[in-house]
Amino acid sequence: MKTKLFLIGLLLSVLGINSFAQTSLFNGKDLTGWSVDVPDMDTNPNAPNPFIVRNGMLVSLGDPRGHLVSEKVYSNYRLEVQYRFAGKPGNCGILVHASTPRALYQMFPKSIEVQMQHQDAGDFWCIQEDIQVPDMLTRRGPEKDWGVSEGKLRRIKNLTDDSENALGEWNTMIIECFNDEIKVWVNGDLVNYGFKATSQKGKIAVQAEGSEVEFRKIEIQKIKKLSSN
């Protein structure tokens, strides 16, 4: 049996097919496996936790602002997130390669953000980490203003702003991180591709950034290479 499984795994590897199983990062019941980092909760004993579980979904209420951070560090993976804005359209994001807490504006962990803001899903935001894309000048602005800290051009625009579904409908975002490359799809459309990322591993974080967002799926899967399309 072991020999058979080895041969199957070898064949999948040769064919470039991923043989790793998906694992859910959210158990549908509580925040096991995550930690909450919300600055307001440090000093205000009455500040609510903006991350709750409701009807089997993870919900970011948006305020007070902060992050839900995975306890584990990940590298070389495919992350599948299904989300929707529960009310009016707004802002949120998934942070990959997250490390040092509150490294930017005493709020954001050192990371690369994959934007989920309505009509901007798939933008990269550099948060004390950096990444490159094709057409950098067009998508990031003047090179002299690039940077990863306060006051610098940290946003790298996505490839399309029309990939999101209508407000209230579920969106599927796929993020693949492999070595120093990151690829992002929204509802099947390739919306960003970056390379020469300054970090290749880290924690995964979900934002509370002013808008209520529901998540019904957050699953991760090890990969051996980036998908080709």
C-alpha cells in the first residue's frame, strides 16, 4: 500500500498536479487557531471584539479596527476565501506573510495585503514588505515615491476592477504564494501577479477595516508550484 501511494504521489508530481488536501483554517464554531490584535482592546475594557462567529460564518464587523491573525506560519500554499459584504460595500483585506505586529501606523502587521475593498479586490498593498509586478510604473506610480512605510506609494493596482460579483453575492478569492511569487484570482479571473516578494512565509491575517464582511470558507492547501492560469 505504501509503495502504491508513493507511486501515485510521484506520478502527480511529474504531472504537476497538486496532491495535498485542503485544510480549513476556520472550524465554523469559534476562533480556535487565531489570535485577535485590536489596539483599542488594549486600553478600553469595553471595546468589543470585531471578529465573531455567526451562523457558522466568520464575521469581521469592521470596528474597532484590527486584525485576526493565524497562530501558524505558512509558506507555499493556495488559500481559498469565500466572502461577501453583509451590508453596504466597504473595505477589508487578507494579509499574507504577516510577521511583526503593528509595524505600520501602529496597526498593520508587516505583510503584503491582498485587497478586498469593493471594486479594488486584488490590489497589493505593501506593508513593510515589498513585491514587484509587471508594468510597475503604470500600476504603482512614480518610482521615486515607492516604499513600504507611511507616506509612500504602497498600493499596486490590480489588473481588473470588474471581477467582483454584485453586492450581497459571494465572491471567491484564490491567493497562491510560492517562494517569492504571489498570484491572485477573483471569481476565476487572474487579477494580480507579483514576484520578488521580500518575504516568503508568515502568518495569515484577516482585517477589520470599517465594514462588515462575512466569510464562509477559508481553506489552505500546500502547493508545489503556482497554477499556470
